[in-house]
Amino acid sequence: MNTPKDDLRSLIDAEIATRSGAKDSPQTPPPGPRSPRHIDLSAAVQQAHTDADAPVAQPTHTSALTTRTVVTVAIVLAVLLAAWAWQARTPALSGHAATLHNLAQAVEQYRLSRNGSLPEQLSNLEHFPKTAVEWQLKHWKARDAAGRTEIIWAPNGSKHYRIVLRQGNEVWVYSDIDGQSRQTKP
């Protein structure tokens, strides 16, 4: 393959020979060994022509189903991570506070299953502690002689309530208005 430089040189030599009156056009000298720079340039040009002729690969497109699946999985993982972080941040209740919260959850389940009515007694609920005794609010001054945990159910109308837990000198109160258990003075 003749390079453009060699073709141009042979054309110039032929024109010079014609003007000078030479009968035969001078022979172009055979191309000599090419310099490494010349080889790299012609190889690059040839590679560019080859690459231009090669078919271009089309970018792959993900299907809408795959995209939705990835987004759904990401959302589920984010929700699970948030729930885990929230639960880790919320301290686990123990002791009397946990007992009051378990009773409050039982009251709320009762309320949901009975069209919003509150139970008449807590001792009939499943989560009422087996070793506790229930007192009515009017018997606040009464004390259990055996020293058991005393639970007082104090409905406030038909919508709100308080649960009081007394164990010895400790008194804990749960109010449904704020959903918190607090230790108070007897």
C-alpha cells in the first residue's frame, strides 16, 4: 500500500520528467523501510477506518419491570432500616412500666374489638398479671395484706383512662392521653 506521501512524490517526479523532456517517467524508488513513527501513524489511520466500519453496539436498556423491582426492593430495605433504627432508639421497657404498657395494649385491643368501649375490669384481660390484684378507684386507701402488686383501673369517661400500679411504696401511672408511664409519689 502506497502512502499518500509516496503517491504525491511519484506525481511530482512524473511532472518534472514531462517538463524536462524525458521520455520515460522516472521510476519511483521502491519504498524503503518505514520509520516507527510512520508505521504507527499508518496503523492508526487504518485502525480508524476499520473502527468506523465496525457496527456500533447499542446500549442495553433495562426493562420497566426490572427498574420497578429494583426501586421496590430499595424502598422495602429503606423502610426496614428505618424501623430497625427507630426500634433501636426506643428503649425497651421493663418492670412496672412494661406491665402498664402491656395492660394498655390489651385495653386498646379490647376497645378495637368492642366498637370503642372500655372494659369494665382489667383483671378479665389476657395480659393482666396473674400475681396482681385489681382494686376499684374508690378503694384507693385499701392495701393488699399479702404485698401483691395492686392495679387500679380508672376510666375517665367513655374515651380516656388511667391505669395505676402500686407495689409497696412505688406508684406508677399510665395515661392513654400521652401514652406514657410515670412513677409518682404515693
